[in-house]
Amino acid sequence: MEQQLQMNLNKLNPFKANEKDYNRWNGQMKAIYDLLSDGEWHTREELESVSKAKQPTARVSELRKRGYVIDCVRQGEDGSTMYKITDYLGYDTTKEKHCRCCRYNQDFVESYTG
């Protein structure tokens, strides 16, 4: 019984959007939120694919403005960026030090575009 309870708790989504807010979002925002809310790393290409957005990072910025902490990290030799939701704070997180690529971080890389 205890093991079953733990398995169910692991499947809960701690970043679940408020239903009223979610219903107001456009399709691109919903698609990107739905993908990132699993807590796993996702590439910009994945974001583009699910949302059909030409600039999916604009939706990532919107989610940050709505209070989501979205970490990003560069991967591989090509420097592709990966994203995941790590927390919900309820206030604009765009100026927080939330990742290694962030312009508000001391380790900011000038060529960062994510």
C-alpha cells in the first residue's frame, strides 16, 4: 500500500496551472506549458514541434512572467538549449537567476538566445 501511494504521489504535477489562467492561454502557450510541466528537459526543437511557434522561447518568457521558474541549459557541441519547469513562485521570474544561460547570472554567455 505504501509503495502504491508513493508511485501515485510521484505522478502528481506540482506545476499545475490555474484552470482559469490555462483556459485564457493561446494554443502555443498551452502546448509549451503541457510539454514543460512534466519536469523533464526539452529542446527548443521539441517546443517548436508541439506548439508550431516560430519563436517558442517567447512563450517560455511568458510562462516566466506568469510565475514559472523555467531552467535552461546548453547541451552538446552545437549549444542547443533545453528547458524544463522546476518551480512555480506566482510572480514574474524573468529577472531571477534561474539557469546557467540566464543574463542575470554571472556565468551568462553573451550569445545566449533562449
